[in-house]
Amino acid sequence: VQLQASGGGLVQAGGSLRLSCAGSGRSSGRSFSNNGMGWFRQAPRKEREFVAGINWRGGSTDYADSVKGRFTISRDNAKNTVDLQMNSLKPEDTAVYYCAVALSSFASRDRERYRYWGQGTQVTVSS
């Protein structure tokens, strides 16, 4: 499985960005469209942290408290993509954002529950 994240950039506080993660390949013999997906982020000198997750059907989502109400995760299994719409961005949202394929059909806040990771895309929010 290969994941390609895109859409990062520099934006002013209060602005918006939309990240997209495109996947190819299969996980354990199945299309990864049957797997939960997650977005994580890592700021300098900090641990990689959970941002948002979505189950394989897209019917269940989960968000970190810090982004709830501002970020929206979605997926298109036909296109093998998962997106993260980020609104009302804050300087503390600055980080490298990673998409990942979960081990199961459900997303998790635990990064150890993810098998495949994208290369990351930089998001910088200026004050």
C-alpha cells in the first residue's frame, strides 16, 4: 500500500486548507477501502498525535478535542482517497500531517493500530 498526501501549505490564522490522501495497492489481500483511515500530525519536538479517523464505510468519525468542530474527515472508497477539511486554522495546528491505514475496519486514536503511513504534508499557520 502506498499513500500520497497533498494539500499542505502556508495559510493565515482563520484560513482553511484541504488535505487529501490517495492510496494504491492492497492491505492483507484486501483493498484498503475496507480499512479504517486516520490523520495524524507531528509538530517539531512533539509526539505524533491523532487528529481524525474514519471507519471503512465512512459512517463513523472521531476527532481530537483540539480540532473538533473545525476539521472534517471524509473518504471516497471508489477513488481510494481520504480528505481532511481544515477550517478556522490556528497557529497551533502547524505540523506535518500524515494519513495512515488502520489495521482493522475501524479507526483508532492509537498510532500503533495503523500499518501504512503516507510521507506527510507540511501545514503552517501564521498568526
